[in-house]
Amino acid sequence: MNDPSARDAGRRVLLVEDDAVIGEATAAHLARDGFEVAWHTDGLEAWDAWRAADPPFDLVVSDVVLPGLDGASLTRRIRETDAVPVVLVSARTDSLDVVGGLEAGADDYVTKPFDVQVLRARLRNALRRAGDRGPAGGVVPAGEASPTDGTETFGDLVLDRRAVQLRRGEEVLALTPTEMRLFLELAEEPGRVLSRRALLERVWGYGDAEDEDHLVTVHVQRLRAKVGAEHVETVRGFGYRLLR
């Protein structure tokens, strides 16, 4: 199936945008791509729609500045219970605003004005990363994986590649799809330093992107907070590596 719109058919998107022109145009483009779009202009209304959704949404696309509840706060609420892909959109390009949105739990951040083709690519990449979490992904064990159960250890962490889960003891760590994908990339060759550019290409698929290093930096910080800073080392001037 090579038609992207066919792959997206039936996927449910919660779109939160208070600008009528941008919201209408974005909703129309997504609908033409096969998405089922629920468009809201108020953050609190969007939160109510999120909680009431049955079946749940597959993707959230939200502006940052909104009436009722801003996009970053909406993302934090969603992240309390769900790892659904969240892409924030905003005219704010200040690095503090971008980092703030990512620290809230967003998987990606697109600045306005944006080309609709760029937005489509970002959304599909976010959905692809979310798909990597499921056991149907057939992730091939690597490194010191057990030939019987497909697990490998990193200190007190146990990576189950078949289930695409990271555990500490009996606890399954609540990683977002992007955080899990980042850990998997670092775990391919423990001890090897991967540059921000390499991780940006492998995890987000943005090999030719400019000024997107904040995506890697913030997600590494979030990953460290969940797995422990002792597991992911920063090699200044070069990148990051996973330690056993």
C-alpha cells in the first residue's frame, strides 16, 4: 500500500486551532489525506473531546496559544494517561517556547507559517514512531539480547524488544513512542556515541532539517528523567551514548 492517504484512512485526529482560516484549511487538507478530523478552537473543549472520544484519537495536532487551555497544558494532561503522538503548532519561534512545548510531552513542534507538505510529513513520522511500540512491529533483537526471550539488560533496566517495553524490575516505564524509539536507537550499539544529527535522522526522519537539534536535546532530557541519568551519557561536542 503505497498511497499515504490510504494508510491514513480512518485515523482519528484531534485538531485544536483557534484561527478559523488556518483551522479550516488544515482540517480540509487532513480530511483529503483520509484522516477523520475533529476540529476544536478552545483548549478546554478539546480536552473534553479527548476524554469523551470513543474510539480514542490516534493523533493530536494543537496550536500552543489557545483560549481556555493552552497547547502545552493540554499536552501535559494527555500525557498523564496516554502516549498518543502530539504535534504542537505555533507562530512562536523563540527557543524557550519550543523547548517548553517539547518538555510538556509533545513529540514534535511545527512553526507557522508552515507548508502543508511539511506538516503532513511530520504527522506521518509521528504516527510511524507510535507504530513502533506495538509487538506487531517485529523488532529484531540486537546486542546482548537473549535468543529465547528477546530481552537485554542495561544496568537495572530490561529492554524487551519483542514487546517494545522497557522495564525496571516489574515496573514498565511509561515512555512515549518517540522516547522508546530514541532508546531503541541508542541500544542498537551500547557505548557508541550517536550525534544529534544521526538521532534526528533515525528517530524523527529529518536528516535534512535545520535548527532541529532541540528535538533531540529535550527528548534525551525526558528519557533521562525516566530511565535514570546514569544510563544516557552526554559526550560533549559529539552526542550521546547508552551505557550498560
